[in-house]
Amino acid sequence: MVDAFHSPRGRRGLFRRARPRQPEDETIVSELYRIYHRPLLAFTVRLTGGDLQWAEDVVQETMIRAWRSAAELESGASSLMPWLATVARRIVIDDTRRRDARPREAGDLPLDHAPEPDRTDDLLRQVVVSEALKSLSRAHREILDETILRDRSANEAAAVLGIPLGTAKSRVYYALRALRAALEERGLTA
């Protein structure tokens, strides 16, 4: 078998006899690997930029295509390497195009270049609201602190501040009006 594969005439005979799913197909594939695997792998590793796994995949695909194209390989060439190298090169080009055509997948790695939302507006709004609250009277700040910030009802705020319920309700109403006016003065509208 080895001698038959080294001569063009012997190789042509091997491929001419090859038919899918015949026992001699295994022999043909074995001979292809034995003779061309090393040089094709070395060539393909250079094409893939040193990626050995990818190069192995390309060599396997090349060998499969050689087996499927046995009828085309019956030329009088003394070596199949030029044909195999061309096929391998095309496979690498196709793989590269396919990889470039779709966005890269984000794996488990942290996203280093993910855009962060701009929080400048939120920070500016907090400063403006804080200044507007400082411009209110102490009584208005206290009632808003109890009812809005501490999420208490008017009854609970009145009890904590020690004022009548009607006064608490009235202060909430006027404090909200004063806060709205102070925010509008500073260019912030509700």
C-alpha cells in the first residue's frame, strides 16, 4: 500500500477504486493521514496564526474533502499537497469570514469596555434638590423628612414631631408647594 501511494499511478488507482463506505476507504484515509498529516498541519498552523486546535480541525476537514473528492484527485500529479494546501487555505478563509461576520460572544470574563451609564444628571439633580430643601424653613424640612424620607403617615409624623395632626397636614401641603417653587427657581421641574 505504501508503494502504491507514492507513485502517481498507484495513487490514482487507489482513488479510482474508492467508493463511499467500502472497506478500502479506511485504508485510503489512513494513507492520506500518514503521508500528508504532518506537512499539512505545519502549513495550517501558520495559516491559523499558531492556533493548533483550529489547525487540527482544518486538517481533518481537508482530509474529509479529499476523501469525498477522490474522483477529482485522479490527476497525474506526483503529490496531493498542493490540492490539500489550497483546500486548507480556503477553509481557514471561510472560518475567518464566518467569525468576523458575527459579533464576539461575551463569556464569563468581565466586560472591560462596557459603557457605564452617565450619572452626571442624577448627581446634579441630587445637588439641586438638596439645595432646594436647605432653602425651606426648618419646620417644612422636618415634616418632609418625616413623611417623605422616613415614609411615615401624617398621623405618625405629627406624633413624632409633637404637633397636632391638622398642623402636620398643613405643613406637608405648604412644604411641598415651597419645595416645588424652590426647584423651579433652580431650573428643575416636576
